[in-house]
Amino acid sequence: MESTRQGTKAHGHRVTSEVGRLRTVLLHRPGAELKRLTPRNNDKLLFDGIPWVGRAQEEHDAFAQALRDRDVEVLYVTELLQQVLEYEGARARAIADTIDDNRWGDQLRRVVRGYLEDLDPEDLAQVLVAGLAHEELKTAHGLVYRLMDRLDFIIDPLPNLLFMRDNSAWIGDRVAVTSLAMPARRRESTLTGLIYAWHPRFAGVEPVYDPSLEHVEGGDVLLLCPGVIAVGTGERTTPAGVERLARQVFDAGLAHTVLAVPIMQERATMHLDTVCTMVDVDTVVMYPPIAHSLTAHTVTAANGDLRVEGPRPFLEAAAEAMGLDRLKVIDTGLDPVTAEREQWDDGNNTLAVGPRLAVAYERNIETNAHLEAAGIEVIRIGGSELGSGRGGPRCMSCPILRDEPR
Ligand SMILES: NC(=[NH2+])NCCC[C@H](N)C(=O)O
């Protein structure tokens, strides 16, 4: 394929809320990268267990099918990646980014470069996602290669690519290619960045954020309504990241208010969407113990700088910014132990397909029952294997096109 972007077909990309009718979503069907997980590396690779890969794929296929059944177009990141790797420029960029790894010396870098350059787009995409194990690089002999642990990776796998929400997030008609905080995930946004830069489907899209900036992860970014964005700050998105994102979206005219929401810096609540997601234009589902203690600092633009007010209770600050009398919280009414168990299993991590219609893991029986009692239609999916990486339906999806919320 020639290295120009031809044959461009117009496809929409625009997301201004969490609940407008979902039209197009970007997913990653888990594959060989999950087979790299062992008890030696799962902590570093941010998984809490060793998933049964075949079953995880079945669960993921059922998730994708549930979305297609509701007329949502499902795009797969590996397919888009393979397509952009047909372009010489994109290939060169992908290889340059991958070999820019200072754990290797010149000798090993040269060998890896040669190895990657010989791969066709399909195999190159595969290595970029699944990584490269020591034993798979048979042509290397230098010092670094000899001294490496044989069970180590030369290119680390990306098992968390499954959680497509985190490495990019659409805000209006612009995409924020995020700056991931955990070393195990950094390479993810170089892949999504490549897709947005080269795929004809995204021709003309100018990112509003890029991975060289302060840490921001998509799981922390909640589009409360057009113009209002809540951004969690805790284990992943840093306060400096929220500040930078606020500047970027204000300058681009994509929002008028950003709410900086401190969350606990621990694994169970690594992103804002692990404790709070939206299920209707004026309704959230929230982890009960924090529903009334979460706070927000309201950030707005003021004479070329930022004005910061608060902290105030999150629900109050959000309602005011959204122009609502009240932001409703669905009372999941759980006893503290069940609440903690179901939060850990991503019970609060719902993906709205439209107002009052949400995908949720079936295992969170009590949370789902309360959602239904509150009038939310719940599309249940299995997630016993997918969930071992600590992410639910919202984490696993990057909405690219939603209707305006009504
Ligand atoms: N948006 C989310 N809550 N994503 C969940 C990400 C889980 C992933 N294993 C990580 O630790 O990074």
C-alpha cells in the first residue's frame, strides 16, 4: 500500500457523554498476550490472576456480540493496527518506538530492529501486542542477550490492552491519546496513537492529548455531559495530569468545566470508573461507601488561566456544572461486605449503550438487581476470566461515536 492516505471513507467519531446512544466502539479481543502471564509476572503486568485464555476470548466475543445485537459497530484494535502497518511510515514509527528501550544495548537493538523489519504487517502487529520472549529471538548472541534471564521478555507483552478505555478517550470530535502511568502499559498508547495518526478512518483527527504529557488515563475521564468532564486523580491520573487535560480541553473549546476528583490511591480504585459510572443523563451508579464522601475541585477557564474552586461534595459540584438540580445516585443498597466484593469485581463499571441501558458483569448479582429495580435495563455478560485483570465493561471499551445525549 502506498504511504498516502487514500480511499478515505467518512466515518463519524464524536463522543460528548457517557450515555448517548452508542454507535461505534473500539475493543481489543484478548489473545496471545494473555498467554504470557505467569505467577512470576502477573503483579508487574497488573493482573490479579492467570486467566484461562480460551474462556476469556469466549467471554469477550459474547460482550462484542451483545453490543452488535444492539446495532453497535465493533472495531478491533489489532485489525486497525495491521491495516496501518501496511504504510511504510507507520511501520517505521512503530519499530522506532519499540526499539527505543534502554534495557537493550546497541547490539540487541540492531538484532531486534532487523527481526521486526522482516515481519509482515500481521506478524508485526502480533509482536507489538504479544511481545517477544527471549527464546523467540534465536538470532541474538550479544552480551545483553546472554545475560538476560531466559524467562524474561525482550519486548514486554501488553495484556492490559484489553482495557481499551485507558489508552485513549474521545472528547467531542478529538481524541486524547493518554499518558499511561504504569510502565507495564506505556506502550499501549503508542499503538493507539499510531492508529489515529495513520488510519484513513481517522484522517484529519488531531489529538487533544498525547503520551508525552503528564499522566492521564482514560478510566479516570468521565464525560458527565457535553462541556463537563470529571477526572479522577489517584493511582494513575496525577493532579498535574488533570490540570494539563483541563488546559488542553479548554483551549480546544471541548469543555467549560473540569471536575478534579481525588480517589483513593489503591488498586481496588485505580480509576474513577471503578467507583462511578453513568447510566442515564442525570444518574450515576456509585460504590455506596464513597457516594457521599467523594469530593471535587471545580476547574474553569479564567482570563487565559485556570480558576479552581472547592473542594465540594462531588454530587453537588457535578450537578451544578451540569445544570441539574440533582445528580441521582442509584442506591445499590448493599451491605458493606457485598459492596466491597462487587466493587472489586467491577460492579460499578457499567458501559451504557444508551440512556438506562447498560452492560454489566453478571456475577455482581446484587448490584445488577438494584440497577434493575431503579429502572435500568441490564445486559449481563460473563466476566470471570476477563475480570482477572480488574476491569469491567466500561474499562474494556473505547466509545468512538455516540449520539448526543437526550
Ligand atoms: N478503566 C479501568 N478501570 N481500567 C482497568 C484497568 C485494569 C488494569 N489491569 C490496570 O491495572 O491498569
